[in-house]
Amino acid sequence: MLIKAETLMGYRLGSLDGEIGKAKAFYFDDLHWTVRYLVAETGTWLPGRQVLISPHALVDVNKDARLINVNLTRTQIENSPSLDSDKPVSRQFEEAYFGYYQWPMYWSGSYVWGAYPYIVRDDEKPKLDAPAEKSWDPHLRSTQDVSGYHIQAADGEIGHVADFIIDDETWTIRYLVVDTQNWWPGKKVLVSPQWIERVSWHDSKVFVNLSREAIKLAPEYTDWSLLTREFEDNLHRHYNRQGYWHTQPLAK
């Protein structure tokens, strides 16, 4: 299911033995554009620390109940490696975090999830016996921080990042929602991370290899749009790009 990051904000987080808080933000990496952590707002339960939940523990999203089910106990979360609320996510923290939960490290290998092309759950045995490969150095970004970044087309600015469309099965960011109304009396459109040439984190700007005219004529996205495969097909045909569903590895 494709769902906006903004929609997920405020969803309750249900652990194996009670609620642990609400969804506050997401950290994603700037290589695969995949969510690496959900940031939980825990209120007074665990004050002074960032509580991060890996997609390895995110079981499902219940839109009707506004609930994200988490396959962890409150004690597991409380005893997990602590990260101060004002500190960035370091490699040292991540190694301790993944070691604590005994999950495969996503930065060790060439696939989206390290040695595996999909999330390996605790109750699964990996189907892929991939050899270990050289690690890559992830740079994690917050959806909150990147919202508002300017979008630079091949021939000029076109708008800004308004939101993110997340696939809640793979936890990949499928699209950036781009608000173009600061360029012309425009609309919102979708841009795939696959069409991004580079990101200037220093200048808060995203460069895409699309023309302003192509984006102007793209299918409009609204808060009421249904992100069906038909909509996605039309979007990719408009840009003459192949859909991600043609090349992505199949999950278990």
C-alpha cells in the first residue's frame, strides 16, 4: 500500500504488550531512499531519547484504526541502545542497535536491505544466500527536515517537497510530492527518487533530470488521488520511464 508520510504522522504504535506512543517522523537513507527508522513520540515514557523503530519490526499499517503494529515488547524497546533526542544517528549507534535486535545490517551489501532485497523478518529464513559485500556509508535524513526542499528541474526551479509517498510493505519512498504553486498557479505532482540526479543537502535543493514543461503536464496528484497501478502507469508513461515494479526483487 502506498501512503503519505504526513498521513502516518500521529498513528498509534502498538507493541506486543501495549501502546508505546505515536509516529513522529521517518529517517531514510540518501542512496536507496528507503525508510530505516520510524521515530516514535513516546510522551513521558522514555523522555530525553529518540526511540527508533526499524521496519524489521513494523508488522503492518491499519489505516482504519490509525495504528502501526510493532513486533516488539515495551521492555525490548526500553532496553535497546539509547540515542539522545538531540543527537544524529551515528554508525556506532546503528551497529549497537542492529546487534541488539540481531537484524541484518542494511548497509552491508548491495541490496536495499544489505545482503537481502527485502526485509527479513524474525520468523523467516532468508531465501537468498548472498555473499558479504563491502559496506556503504548511509547518510540518514528526516522526512521532517527534507520537507520544504526546493526542486530544481533541468531548466529551472519548479517547486518544493511537500510530502513523501511510502510503500508500507518495503518501506521504500516511491515518490516525492512536489508542490509547484510557487512556480505557476500550479498543482501537486509526483517525482520518483529514481529520477533524482543529486541532492544538495547544504543548499536544501533536489535536482531532477526532468524539464519544467514535462512536470507541468504531468498527471496531477491531490489529497484525494488514489495511488492505483493505473495512476502509476500513466505517470511513468508520461515521463517515458519504466516503473519500479518491473525491476524490483520479489519479497518472500
